Amino acid sequence: MKKDLSKKDGTSEKGTLGEVLESRGVSRRSFMKFCATTASMMALPPVMIPMIAKALENARRPSVIWLSFQECTGCTESLTRAHTSSIESLIFDSISLDYHHTLQAAAGTAAEAAREAAMEENFGNYLLVVDGSIPLGNPGYSTIAGISNLEMLTESAKGAAAIIAVGTCATYGGIPHANPNPTGAVSVKDIITDKPIINVPGCPPIPVVITGVLAHYLTFGSLPELDHIGRPKAFYGQSIHDRCYRRPFYDKGKFAETFDDEGARKGWCLFKLGCKGPTTYNACATTKWNGGFSWPIEAGHPCLGCSEPDFWDGGGFYKALSMPTENLSQTAVYAAAGAAAAGAAIGALNRGKKNASNKIHIKTTIDDLRKD
Amino acid sequence: MNTSPFNIHTGSELTWNVQPLLFEVRHALEELLDSGETSIIDLRSIPLAPGEEETILKTLGQGEVHARLSALGPSEIYETRYAGVWLITHYNEEQAIVSRFIEITKIPDILKSQQEDMSSALAELTQALESQELGIQDT
Amino acid sequence: MSASIEKGINALKREVDSTVAAFFSSCVHCGLCAEACLFYTETGDPKRTPINKTEPLRRIWKSEFTLMGRVGKILGLSKKVDDKFLEEWQELVYDSCTMCGRCSMVCPVGNDIALMIRKTREGMAAAGQAPEGLIGATNRSVTIGSPMGVKWPALKAQIKHVEEDSGLKVPVDVEDVEYMLLLSSMEIMNFPEFIEAVAKIFEKAGATWTISSEAFEATNSGIQIGVSDIAAVLVQRIVDVADKLRVKTVISPECGHAYTAIRWDGPNLVGKAFNFKVRHILEVLDDLSKEGRLKMSSKESQRLTYHDPCQIARRGGVIDEPRSLINMISDNFVEMPDAGKMNWCCGAGGGVSANERADEIRLKVFERKKAQLDEVKPDAIISACSNCRIHLEDGLEEYNMDIPLLSLTETLAEHLAED
Amino acid sequence: MTEIELLSWARGPGLQIATIIFVAGVVIRIFEILLLGRKANLAESKGPEMSSGLRTVITRTLPDRTTFKRSSVTIVLGYIFHIGLFIVCFLSAPHILFLRDIIGFGWPSLPTQVIDAVAVVTIIALLATLVNRLTNKVMRYLTNFEDLLTWFLTFLPLVTGYIAFHRIGMTAPTLLAVHILSVELLLVVFPFTKLMHAFTLFIARWYNGAISGYRGVAS
């Protein structure tokens, strides 16, 4: 991708991916290896490898514009710190990343010119990647080249074929959106409603998932199947809990109670330590991190639920999911105390009522047994 | 079994994926024998506990054939102790594993010479012969 | 003055206390009480489910003494207690319940349903919804002194007969004696042998006793109809005489509800603990036996069973005494299934026998007792309640069974050792 | 409102509201009952009140032989769903955690498979209870809206819990939120319906035992 970014004119190499690879002298065998790995990356079954090969061969390189708003650059870091293999660079070689203000060599007017040129040239066909949330509170909270995030997003979205929202900030507002949300941060889908949006949440998202989504678009020229909150089902189809290798401990009722007890050392379930695995949908349990080396739960830390909306406001990372988020015992004690007073008052009312009944009671005699 | 650099133990309890996977391999081998149908299992699609992959590889063992590719980084391909069951590991140029498959087939396709490569090989060879660039004359 | 719905509602309000509130709060409508009630088991009519009979009291509790009920009342959602509703319930509260308390023993949440029905009757009676038969009996109790209209001259005549027959003296209005014997009208009219039996036993035991000419009636219609004020008047008569004669112990005769009335409800009705003890005749006899003052010379050879009168056994706590007494005179004693505290009612207690309207159902539900008897096939049935006895005889006749009924006291007297 | 927001509401403000209504309701109801008081018994006693009452609190858990024979279906179903509810409510790990957070201590849990199986049995027993309620002559006669409402509100958390555990139909946060909300609904309704028997039956049984015991009868 560096090759592309070094080109300051903003144009992209033309031709199909097959032609690009051929011109690079990539052998068919290498290409097959690339396809196999891509299939694995896209979480597609291996039987689809030949189909992927055929599709990739004829794929055209799309222009990609990457916008970064209120974010920490963690998403970009995640992507660029992914193992710099020739395989993944092939994926990036097969797109034309025309604008990414963190990565591109161009700056200032030239950079913006590149963006505008790419948008114009590929109007209706380019992919828009967004990381970071958009502040609605005051346009001055976050600007690029004097343009507010909101303006840049709406303008860039007009000609986009599709938008990929990368990271929890772009997908659901993320940490800027967390209570009390001082900037009025919102997600991409809160602003753009007339374009297909793929949400790739995570704080940050797994790099392979980002490339996987790109590969899917590249391979099939279409968006992958999405779940009810816009996430590709291939990666977000199952909860962490369902795919967690520690799940059998949950089922057996074996839990780590603290971070340094026997259960923690034996690798038991982290539910009691606040693991959000049961309510979090992501691919960490299978894809893992750092090139498949490990992932948070394997390292002994509960899942934070970072790929879910509002994960920052979920009542505390170390509070188990089944626990109330607020201090209920205090509530209960106050309620009981208040109710005791109320109960005493009602009790007095009841006794008063009974006393009144006793007072108006006149001794019953045999003359009172029949109605007149 | 403890492959983690952290002090996290992975006892024998963490092997529940091993058996089902081996059963799947056996079933695929049966299919191969009966109908000639080949299968591939993507080891990346299974949520393996630390140490499980090693157990699977250890169980499958190594057989007679062992090949090494140099294509976009190295790849290691060998037939396991069970004929027809192959293990394919793709590495990138930094020697990190990028994907790993168990393939149940007579010979993995990727080992075979590819049609397109043979075509360009033929062209290359022809060109080399024509331009006398084979360098055999000056021995 | 007269009865009115307002008085009925007021009476129900007066009856609500913490027990009633706890009971109604706990009912889950499981229906188990129905299976404990012979009025349901023998008719199969779900209306007669015990807890359903307490509906008038429940409505008042709910709308007057619960948080949601008060809110509901303000919103006009509470179920009305009016004349029409009470009239509809009359047959359930009086004709279909003997207050035997078997339901109170099976309720899984522990509701004393019999107590709740007793309380419900207070409201029914005050609202003028008591059955005619019970109103009549109550009137006679208060005005004449006995529900059956028995007056002192009648008893005096019976005493004379007894004295003539037995040659024993029956003490009347004697002060400072150990025991004062109460009688039920039923015994005076139908079973004067009971007086003779007591005279014989006390003679042998050397106990001092008396009958009062002013207050001899043990039964209490006020308890049955459900008017505590009237029940208190009737109890007070006994208390006054017992205090005047300075007796140590008042004996409740072979009558079920009389025992409840004087033993358990009495002091609470008059609002004062008694200066004397109250014992059932069987308790007295058992005490005498334990002291060696009651000796038997012979035994019954026939197969005997014992019918536990509800108010004496389940609601009275006199369960072991009759058995140890029967064992003195029988080697052939068999228990009916569910005997003792879980015994099935004969079907005529709690004012049902005084309520002619209930005659038909009273005999219908006797089938339960019949089934129990069919299992043990006794030669004779012993009981310790004249009301049970008369109804059992009625029932046996209705179902063409020929089993004689015996009074335990009388049977003991027959086998008394002649020194 | 997103599903995670819904879950957060259920675990936060929702639970607060439900707890306040539940605790306050139960306390008020118990005060309301006990403060009505009852008259001291002036009759000479034949047995103790306190110990007799406590004995009945325990013994009334078991039916007498004849009653069991006559109503075995109702009784057996009652046992199954009550014991099942107890196990599912108080012996499953997430529930113990919930309670530990409130009362400050926990206890060992049962394995998930056991809880799962018990939940299924309890659900079936509750369904059978409903069928029994609608077919049994007496129960059908006694049944009112409240009986059906409380049945439903007891059934709901079981089913939503089962579905949430097995993740059927919707995603986990929604299912968990729905489960917690169903429990909140149950808590809110609890003090004002016959569900109160869970507390008042101890009072009722004690009174029953005390009244009987005073007369020398073990009830």
C-alpha cells in the first residue's frame, strides 16, 4: 500500500487483480496459497477456494478513501501492526488507497486534492472507510483541513459505493460517545442513511477482520452478509462465549474468583471477573490476536465487550454480567427502612379502622338475627 | 502442553476439540476411499485452546512425504502418519503462520504443477532456448 | 333493631386480624382443601371448596386492609359485599361446612380455613344471612336456655328417673364440689343413660360433683350461628354458676362444639380467664383411670371402632384419652382409616344438624363416613358426641347399615368393676 | 435504544426500581399483616404455641397420606416446580453472583448442565401446572386473573432464562436484557399478589401450628 500512497497524483493502477499479480511475477501456486489464506481470513469454508481464486483473478482494484475522525489511531495501528506479510500486502496492493491522512505522504492542500480527485474520478464506485466518531456538539471539536468531520463525511459519502465503518467509534460512537458524551459524538450510521454501511466494530477491530472485509468486497464486489447491527456475520456471527475455549469451565461451574487464585492459574472461566463474552460478538476466540498468537481471555483477562455498542457504559469491566450495575443492597436497605415506616403507618390505619368498627358495634342480640 | 509464556496452565481438561476433529478427519478419509471426494479443514476456523493444535499435530504425526514450497513465503506440506491425510502450513516471509489446513486427498493440489505456471514455463523455456541463454554452452 | 348488610360488613371488619391477613395473603388457589372436605368429595361441587366459603371475609380483608385493595376500592374495582352476594354464599357457609377443620390440617400454606369460616359466619349472621333453623335454635338457647327448648323441669324429671333406676343420688346445685357436669339437650332428651353412667362412675371413683339447675346446658348456638355476643351470654351463664358453686372443674359432656365453646372460646368470649378448669368428660375419665379410680371388670367382645368427633379430637386435642379408655374395655378395637386428628367429620356438626335445609346434603356427605366404616366393618361404633351419634344413626339407617352406636362414657359405666 | 442500552437499563435503573418496589412492597405487606395483631388467648393451654407453630412451619411441607393420594398430581407438580425454581434461582452461578453482589456472600453453584436440565423439568412442570389448573374442577373454579398472571410471570423468567442461556432467536444482550426485565416484572408484581405466599406462608403456618398446638394438637 505504501506504493500507492507514494503516488501523489491520486490516480490508481488500472486493470484486474489477476493482471496486477501476473505483472508482479506471482506464480499460480503462490496465488493459490494467497487464495487459501484469503478464504481462511474471510472465514469462508475451504471448499470455496477455487471460486475465490476465479473471482480474485477478475477483480478490479477499487479506490479507497479512508477518513479518520474522533479517534485514537488505534484502528490504523491495529491494521498496520498486523503481520506485514506479503499475503496481506497483496490485499492492500489490490486496492488503491487514495486518501488516508495518517499514512499518506502527501499533506495539506495536496492531500485534500488527492481526495477530491479520487472522489471525482471514481464517483459512485469508491469505498469509503471511516474510523472515529463524528461530533455533533460543535463542529470545531474535530476538523481536517478546516473542514468539520460532519461536512467531510457527508460530502465523501455522496459518491461512495459503500462505507466501511472501522472501530467501535465509527460504528457505534465508541468511547467519545460514552457517558456523558461531551462532544455529542455519533456513529457513521447515525448520519449516513442512504448508503450501505458495513460495521467492523472493535476497539480496535481485529486486523484480519478489516482485511477480511476488504477481501470480501474485492472478491465478490459486494457486501458480506450483515447482522442486525450491520456487522459481517462471518466474523460477528457467534459470541465470544460460544466459541471460547474456556466455555467448558463455565458449564462445569469452575470460575476464577480473583486474578491470582488457583482458578485463574488453571485457566478457568472468567465470567465472575466480569467477562462480557456472553454478550459480545466478535471473532477473537478463533482468529485471535497478534497473528493468531493469543487473545485477551487466553492471556487471563475477561473480555471487555469492545465490539458492542456502549461497552464503556456497561456497569464496569470487572462486574459480572449477571450483577446489577448499581448498589442494590443499599437501595434495598433504604427501601426496607422507608417501607417499615410506611408499613407502620398503614398498620396504624388498619388498626384505626378496626377500632372504629368495634366502636360502632352494638352488642348483637337475638333480635338482630333477622332483617326487617 | 503449556505453550503460554504466561503462567497459565492448560490442563488435560482443555482437549475437547481434539477428538471431534480427529473423528471428522476419519470420516473424510472414509469418504475419500469410498467416493474419491477430497476435504479440507481450516484449523483457523476452530476455537482451539492453547496446546490443542499441538496435540492434534502430535496425534497425526509425520509420514513419508515432506515438501516445502517457496511461494510468497515458505509453506510446509507433509503427509501425516495416516496416508491420505496431509497437513499444509502456510508461512509469510517473516516465518509466521498465516494459515493451516488439514487436507484429505491423494495429493494436495498446491503440490501439483499448475496449468498457468506450466504454460508460462513452456514459454520461458522456449524463449530461453531461442535466445541461447541456457548457459550450457560455456561450461 | 335488626340485621343489616352494614352490620354484616362491620362484623367482618372486626373479624379481620393478623391470622386472617396472613392466611388470605398465602392462599395460592391450589385447591387441596377441597379434597379434605367431605362436602366437596361427596358432591364434587367445586363451589364447596373450603377456601371459597370464606369469600365474604376475603373481600372485606382485601378491600379494607390491603394496600392494593385500598387503591382498588378508591378506583371502584373492589368486589362488592352486598345482600345478594351473601345470600348466595349462605348455603356454602352454613349448610356446607361443619367447621370440622380438616381443611385446616391439609392446607399447604397453613391456612386455618375453619377459623376463617367461623369468622365469616359472624358477618353472615350480623347481615341477617343465617339459616332459619339456626336462628330458631339460637333464640331458644337465649330465651329458654336450650336450643331444643329443654327446661329445668324436664331435666329434673330425667334426674328423678335416673335416681330411681340406679338408686344413686344425682347431686344438684351442690357447692364446693370437684366437678360440675354440663349436659347437652340431646343427652337430656335422648340419652339420659349418660347421666346415670356419670353418676355410677363418680360414685365408684369417690368424686364429688353436681349439676346446676340454673346452667346445665352445654351447647352454644352462638358459636354455631356465629354471633360471639350471644355465645358470650350463654357462656357467662355457666361461668356465673360455676363461680357461685365454687366448683373446681366444669365438665363438658359428650358433645363436640360444646367443648370448643366452653373450653377454648369461653374465656375469650367473656373476656376473662376462668377461675375453674374446663375438661371434657373423656379427659376426666382418663384422669380417674390414671389415678386408679376407674376400674373395669369385663370387656366388650365385639369389634369396636371409634369415631373422633371433630371438635373434641382435631379442634379439641382429646385424641389419646378415648383410646386408652377403650383399651380398658376392648381387645378388639380397630381404627378407621384417617382416625384421630385427620378423621372425617360425620357431616352434621357446626350447626348443620340444626339447619333443616341442610338435611339432604348432610345425609349425602355421610357417604364419606360410610366408606370409612366399610373398610373396618365394626360390630359397633363408639363416639363421644351426641350430635355425631344421632347423625351417625341417621346415616346408617339411610344407607341400610346396621351398626349400633355406643357412648364411650356409658359403655365404660357398663363394665365398671363392682369393687 | 440499542440492545446494550436496554441491557444496561435492565441491569441498572430497571433493577433499582424493581428492587425498591419489591422490598418496600414486601415489608409493607408484612407490617400490614402483623400489625393487625390478634387477641391474647385467655383459655388455659394444653400445649405450647411457639414450638407448635415452628413445628408446623416445617411439617406442613409434607402432605398427609390421604391428601397425597387424593391430589397427587397437584402435589407432585407443586413439589417439582417449587424445588426446580429454587435450584434454578439460587444454585446457578450467574444468579449466585447476582445475590452475592447484594448480600455480600455467595455459595457453590451447580454445573450448568444440571441447571439446564432442572430448568427444562421446571418449565414442563409449570406447563403441566397450568394444564392442571385449567382442567382440575376445583382449581378451574378457583382460578382468577391473578392466578394466570402470576403463573405467567413465574413462567416468563424461566423461559427467557432458558432462551438466553441457549441464545435462541435473538442476540445475547437482548436475550439477557429480556430475561432480567422479566425478573423485574415478577419482582414488581410479587408483593401485591399471591406470590407473597413465599413469605407469608411462614406466618400462616406458624399461626396454624400455634392455634392447634395451644389445643394440644400437632397440625
